[in-house]
Amino acid sequence: MVITQQDGDGTRMVRALSDDRTSVRLRAALAVGSAPEPHFVEELVERCAVEPEFSVRDMLTWALTRHPLSLTLPALLRELGSPRTQARSQALHTLSKLGDPRAWPAITGSLLTDSVDEVAQSAWRAAVVLVPEGAKSSLAGVLVTQLGRGPRETQLSLSRALVALGGSAEPALRTAATASDVDVRAHAHATLRLLRDPDAGFGFAVEEAKRFVALKDRPAQ
């Protein structure tokens, strides 16, 4: 299927974005990004909220980055308040790719602590890209409240975000390393290990942290 922009001011490409065939949707997103037009922005944002395939979502994000920020930024910021999980997550992901600091105020505590792991992880990644230097410590303070959360993939995502903040995250991590919750303490120690040695594997850091916490908690003989 050849996708062109000659049919009703781009309506053919817009229709192709929701075609049943993944390959057609992928080519449509590529075509829209290769020939950006203002009227595509809302369609791209809406499609990001419902597109089931990762490869197509990635291409939709790329297509949005090809459009003017004056159009994409407001549309994406509106999506952050959507009740749809994927809408929030993809908007955050795209904002991280755009990297425009004007989006920083929209990365709220409620997004950083969203009950859906997918949304929270996207918020963490966007936050460390957008955060101004003077707000890094306060961001770290919010992020450490999520230590010990979810499966290993989620915990690794959080550790990466904290490590990306560098030394600004260390005071909050050291405080979290004394928490009463054993999972929080272990995650904090593992993240501190990664902060000191970014090349250390996460699995190794976690196991090392668990051993440290277990030994520290062992009753004195």
C-alpha cells in the first residue's frame, strides 16, 4: 500500500494510522514524520494512546518530534491528565524525547508516584531529562519514596533514574538506606552501589545489598 498526502489533505495517511495491519500503520507513521503538517499532531497524539505495537508507538513518537514544539508540547501536556494509562505513559515518553524544559512543571508528584508502573517509569525517565539543576535534590526526594516498588524491571528503572541524578540523589538514598522496610533499604543500598560504580550490574548490586541488609539486621550473638 502506497501512502501519499494527496487524498483529502492527508486523510488517507490518517486512516492508515489505524489500519488493521501493523506494517501499514508503521509506514503511515514514517510518512507523517517525513512530511510533517500541523493537522497531523492531534492524530498522532491520539494514536499514541491506543497503538498496541511498540515499534509503531516508537515511530509515532519520532513523527511527533518532527513537528513544531508550539503544537506538540501543548497537545502532549494535555495527555498527562488523561484517564488512559497508555496516553499518559506515551506522552511522558515523547516529552522525554523532545527534552524541552518547559515541560518540567507538568511532571507532578502524582505522575512520579502513579499507581501504574508503566506510567511511573515513563515519568521517572522524563523527569531526569527535564529537571533543572536546582530541582534535582527535591526530585530525588520524591523518587526515593518509590524504592522497593514493583518487580525487578521497575526497580531497575527507578535506580537508573536516581543514578542519572548523580550526587544530588545521594543524601536521599542514604536516608532511605536506614528505612524500616527491608525492601526499601536493600533497593537504596543497591542504588548507592550503582551510583558509586555505574558499571556494576543491577542484579549483582541487589544481591550484595540484600546480604548487607541481612547481616546488619542479624541479632548480635
